[in-house]
Amino acid sequence: MRSVHSPSLFLATLAFALSFSSSAWAEDLESNFKEATARLQPYLVLTDRAAANARTGVGKAEIAGALALLEKVTAARPDHWPAFWFIGKAHQALREHPASYEAFKQSFALKPLHPDVAREFVIEAICVNATSEAVTAARGVATSNASNAGLRANLGLALLANGQLAEAYNVTKEALAMDPNDRITKGLLAEIVEVQRGRPPSQYCPP
């Protein structure tokens, strides 16, 4: 079961722009960042289109090249949270969940209340069984974005993964009341009910 709301392609391409200074050094970093994100675009796991298979020979080569460029950016600019975010997405595309978690953790440390940063950190924290961290992150961003039903549902998923079933049910019901037509939130609520009835939990990490 996937986290209920992932960033769209529009957000991945536009919401992470970070200004560099006008020096030649900064221009090189910006060029590296732009080339890396362009290479990654076909392979990103997003909501508004299917991702290309990152685990082909071509996909692995493209992602390796993108990661090398992004690591140059983070080495020079350890405060560059968008680069860490894309590193996390690159490893996520390869299903390398521990590495993805570590990258998103860096991005989250720099930008903890950004919805797309927290959302992806929660996903990968669940994947590596750091479910209490997932709950803390999801609760913080949901509280700071109180009108966002998707973030509320993501908190429900984190609570479910952490075994806090009663609160997971209540939070997800609140999310569904905020957006009654959301199919994924409906599915999450049904999942919580089944687990409460004794059915073993599903796999909440992307395969």
C-alpha cells in the first residue's frame, strides 16, 4: 500500500527550484542540478503518470549519472534540500529503500514542514521500519498544514504502520471527512478496519 499522496510531476519539476548566486561556481552547481533532475524525470515515482523502469540497464545508468551530479551539489551545498530530495527519489526508483530513507532524512532535517519532503520521508521511514519517526514527521507536517486532507491521511498511514490503530482510524476518518471522494483515503480506512479486526497488516512500502 503506497503512501496516499505523492508529489505530482509539476511539483517535482517546479517546486524545488533553489536560487544560486551568480558566480561561475554557482552556475556549475545549478547546471549539475538541472541536468540531474532532467535525467531522473522519467523514473520518478509520482501520482500523475507511470514511471519508466529504473532497473533496466539504461535506467540504472541514467540514475547513476544523476546521482553523481547531485552528490556534487550536496558536497558543495550541504543545505541544498532539493538535491537531497532528488537523491531520495533516485534511490526510491531503484527500490533502494535504506539509501532513499537516508537522503530524505537529510532533506527533512533541512525542510521539515514542506509537504512533499515530509511525505517522502514518511514513506521511506515506513520502508525501513522507522515507523515512530514516520509518525513524528507526519504529525508535524499535518499539524502545520491543517487543511490538507492528504497529509492528514498520510498521518493515518504512519500510525497504522506503527500499530496505533485507534488513532489511525480516527485520523483517517477526519481526512475522509475533509475529502469524501478521495479513493485512496477510503481504501486506507478500509485497511485500518480490517487490521483492527485481526487481519495481518499489508505491505505499506512500495515493492
